[in-house]
Amino acid sequence: QVQLQESGPGLVKPSQTLSLTCTVSGGSITTTYYRWSWIRQPPGKGLEWMGGIGYDGSRYYSPSLKSRTSISRDTSKNQFFLQLSSVTPDDTAVYYCNVGLNYWGQGTQVTVSS
């Protein structure tokens, strides 16, 4: 069974870059046809898909976040990463990594505040 675990700082200052890691176990991020995604949920709002990286390394980004988002991976560690630059308090959210319909990390709270 695939398991995902997010990690990273819980507090980021405005204008800085938010960096998160998703560590995957029970399956390979190079498995054919899968897209490994980052999704967030701001307080009181719905889920927002931010972007993802395919099994072949192809990258996909939400148009609204594309200019500030970078997603990468380390296949040797079976990890993929999120970087979100120039953060503001509006980027405060619970951040999830995900693959498919059923496999989610537990989420990690990130607060943007000085």
C-alpha cells in the first residue's frame, strides 16, 4: 500500500520560499501512469490542486500558481518536492501530497507570518 508523508517547516516568513518534501513508501514515484501531486487547503476554504510531477518527470502546474511554484523529485530517495516562492499570508494552508484518488499524506500545516 502506498503511503505518503509530508515534511517541512511549519512557519515561513512573508516573501520567503516555502519548501516541502513528500516521502513515498510502498510504491515508486516512477510507476507508470501516476501523477504525484501537491494540494492545499487554506483555512475555511476548499482543496486547491497546486501541481504535480508525472512518473516520467513531466511537470504540471496550476495556472494560478505556476509563476511561483516548482515541483521536483529525487528518484533515488523516492521523494518529490514543492517550492512556493514569494509567499504571503494567503498561502497559509494545510499542504498535502497525493497520488490517485485514495492515497494522501496526513497533511502538514504551513503558516506564513512574520
